[in-house]
Amino acid sequence: MKKKELKTKSKDELRKILKEDYESLHKLRFDLAFSRLKDTNSIKKLKREIARIKTLLNQK
């Protein structure tokens, strides 16, 4: 999700997205450990999105 899209969300929506992203990151890490993950860059992208959401939550 882009930064502009995230800015329009409420705190509750951001927390929900953050929880979903953490779950996705957990699944990706398991896939990486069992060599099922082809696109390792997706972990990096997801971690950046989590950081963006946390930053916006601290600003609000």
C-alpha cells in the first residue's frame, strides 16, 4: 500500500492492516525457512510497509 493510501486510514484500520501484515510476514518467514519462497524481496517490502504503518500510528 502506498503512503498516501495509508494516511487516509483511521487508527483502527491501520492497526488491522498492521496485524495482517505481521501474520503475512510470519508466513513468509516460514516459507523462506522451508525453501518454498521464490521472491525473497517480498519480505523486505512487507517490513517496510510495517515500518510505514508504525510511523503513521505514532504520528496520529
